[in-house]
Amino acid sequence: MAENGASDVWAKLLRQLGDDKIDFVVIGGAALALHGLPRTTLDVDIVVPARALDDLFRALQDQLALATDQAAMRGLAATPDLAIGQCLSFHAPGGADVLDVFLESAAVMSELLADAELVQMGGVAVPVASLARLRAMKLAIARPIDLADVQMIDELTALLDAK
């Protein structure tokens, strides 16, 4: 991914999560770009364990001053199982979304982390979902852009396997 303003913002966000010891894995278009595929995206998508909900709000809202229209979700921190499967979007005040957070169970998070790859982004080593995991996610969602992403993943995998 080319170094630009967006990737600098993403690196700052992800560095904060790492500094706060919040487990996360980058998924979606940003993950594809970090794997070297030519994919543009306007935000970064991450998966976080639902049990980290309060820490997530502390890092993003309290420390980085990001805003969300779903601030009431912070109330689920005491019962994180109710937050599993939910998505939160964060943005700079008055700006576009820069981060989508998908909340998952500890078991799903462990699976994602087990085969994630550490990739450098703006001087920060970030865990990125494996190509195989991204392919499965994209097939499950199956929007036209996701199916195009699957084709790119298959082409890259074939090239890597041929080496």
C-alpha cells in the first residue's frame, strides 16, 4: 500500500490499538492492499474481540477523538456476548468513516490471529488476515466487488504457488 495520508491515519489508529494491547486483525480491502493486491478502499476494516469493547472505545474515542454514531454500543461492554456480530464505524468529527470494527467471539478471534500475517504499515507491524481467510470471507459475502477480489486472490495464489 502506498504511503499517503489515509495509510498514515490507519497506521496511527492501528498503532493505538497495539499500544493498548487490543487484539485485532485487518480484513477487507485494506488487507488485500497490504498483501500487495491492487485494491483501493476508503477505510480500514478490522475484527476485534467483543470482550475488548470498552478498551476499543477508550482507544478510539477517548484517546484519538474519533466519533461514532453507535456510541450506545459501549454500554454492551459488561455483556460482550451481546455485541458479537455487530459492526461499528468510526470517523473523524465531521469526516468520512476511517475505521469499521467487526466484533467477534474469542474463538473466532483466535482463529483469525492463528493464521494472520504481520505486515508493515506506516512503520507498524499489523496482523492481516491470510489470503485463504480473506478468500473465504469474500465468498461468504459475495458482493460483485468481493467476487472480483476472490479472482485476484486466486490469481496471486497461483503465482505464488508456481514459484
